[in-house]
Amino acid sequence: LPAATAAVYKQWIPNTNFETSSNWDKGRVPCARDVVHFEKDKVVSVFVRSPHALTDMYLPLNGEFVLAAGAAFTAFDGSWDPGCDSGGTVRFADADHHAWFDPTLWQDVLPGGELKPRGPIFSVDEERVPCRYDGVIFQPETSFRVNTDSSQPVIRLRSVSVMGQELNTPSSWAGYLGGPSAPLQFHGNGTLQVTGTGCPDKSGCACGNALDGPRICTALLRASGRQCPEPACQSPLQPLGHCCGVCGATINLDFTPDFDLQKYQDRLVRELLSQPKYAGVQMAISKVHKAQTFLGIASRSTAPLIQIVLIDDKAGVQAGTAAEQLAADIMENVAEHGEALGISNGKMEVATGSTASRQVGRHPVSRITAGTVTGLLFSLLFLGGILFLYRKGKLR
């Protein structure tokens, strides 16, 4: 089946290039009078763009240099080198700590690798890391090393692009993994698997990173000081797949087979989010799986639903108020057009800086709700009939 939703590409940010200043302990690229040290026990792949003269260089026991056209290493001949008056020892930084499940190390890009323009759509934290139907891009003419430690044995992806070549079939990816570079670029207990397929469901597909949610949040909070920022609202919302509570609104939608996630997102952006009064509001929308509960007890089964998260750029007592207004407009639209859009039910939760507690609202679509009530009444009558026959001794 063809992909039903727009293809998503995520690009890895760090690299292990020789010319990247942050890859060296002195914050600069080695020059002619320097002695370069690669730790002997550190596995590394290093891309070299240009020629370099060096006094000395200690190589790792296991690694590779990928040389661009014209790149080379030569011995320093003692002549004057501007900007390199005093030599020293320059060490290559440890690249083993760059983790696949760190949301800060990925960025959304267009299929050609260009940065995706900033807009009103954002992703919850679990979806900032590549999802199972996403394409992954490692920038051309860069080397890298990434830790794939995971809580799941296989990390599934639609495609992986390395050195400008897109690998989008299981066989092409298996061939790359069998080559010399892959073991130097990928390490960890998680195995990357390329499927070559996009999301087959027009109602969207869950990201698939839920098992690694704690790993994602640990990496994200490590980068921000190990704790979530203090929200302006007293009872912040906790969206599924997001690490920290937010002020604003969440909407959970139950859907029918007629629902089209991409078309519905485009509709919300076109008709609501584009209005000037919602200029500071951002929206995340995706399919998630929520644990089902019965009488307050969570079960192992999960139910798919469409989660909409709305936040805004307001502060203090105004935090979340614009998002709340937009949520109310969306719920009104669901009540009016939900059946035609393939939405059977909607539930809204709101938490703003101007309220002491969260507010909950539910807007069912009338025809679906009437059918549900009728079904429940029929079930009760059926059970009552069985009980009556049992007491009369006609049913054992």
C-alpha cells in the first residue's frame, strides 16, 4: 500500500568530521605544529575534507579516515604557519555518548535534506526521534557515530541515507551493514532495520517509540538540567509521548475508518491555526495508543486515538489561554462536522495559568452516541432476559 500520510525525514545533527571544531578538546581544528591524539581504544569514523599538515598523529587501533577529493595528511616541514604559532596536543573528543534516542540530536528536514521551515506544527518528544515510518538522513560528506541502545531489539525505519545514498530496501540496507563503515558508525544493542514502507493507514500510524519513552526523557532532561521547567499552570497536562507537563489543551479524538489524519491536519491549519488570533499557538497531532481502563484499573490492552496537543507563547496567568480558545473552536467543529470527517467522539482537557485546576469537556457526535446508548440498552435487556430464564429454571 502507498504511504497515506506525508513522508517525514529526520536528520542526525552531530558529526565526527576532522574539520568540526567542537570535535576537538581545544575547540579548534589541529594546525601544523600540533600533535593529534585519537584514543587508541575508541572506535571512530572520521571524514576529512581538506589537506592538513601536522607535527605528529596517534591513530586509534580500530577506525577509518574517509578522505574527500584533495584531502590528505602531510608532515609539518617547520615553515611558518599563520595562526599556529604555538603547537600543542589536541585530542579528538569522545563520540560514543551521542545517543539515537536523544531528541536534541535530530532535526526535521525536507526530502532533499534542507531544514523544514518553522511553522505551527510541532512534535511531542517521542516523535522528535525517528519513528518507524520515517526516513533518516545522515548528511552527505560527514562521518558520524551513534549509540543505538534501545529497550526494543529492532528499531524499524522507512529508509536511511548515508553519504548521499538513500537505502530504502531491506537488501540494500543489509548490504551496507555488511560493509566496513557500519560497525564504526553504529554501536549499541538496538539493531536498525529498513523496511522501505511508509504508513499504510490514512488515519495515521503510531510512532513506535513508546518503549523507549523513558530513555528519550532521560536524554532530554539531561540536556536541560535534569528537570522539567516549572509550568505557569497549577495542574499541567501530560500528553502521551511528551516528557514534561504543559499549559494549554489536549484533545483526544475517537475515529472511524473514514478519518484521514493528513487531510484533517491540513484543515485545522488552513481554517483555524492560520487565523491571526492564533499566531502564537502550536499544535501537535498524531495517532497514539492509550491504555484502556475499567473502573479505574488500567488493563494491558491499548486503544488507538488521535491526540491533539495545543500550546501557546503566552506567559503568567495568560499561559495556555489562546490554546484553550483554539481547542474550544476545534471541539465546536467536531460537534458540527465530526461525522463527515470520520470523528466519532472528542474529549478536551484544559490547563491554563488563569485556572487553579484543569477543565474537562466531552463532545460526542450525536448519531454515534445514540447508537452506543441503544446498544447498551439492548445488552442490558438481553442479560436481564437470561437472568429471568435462569431464575424460572428454564436455563441452566
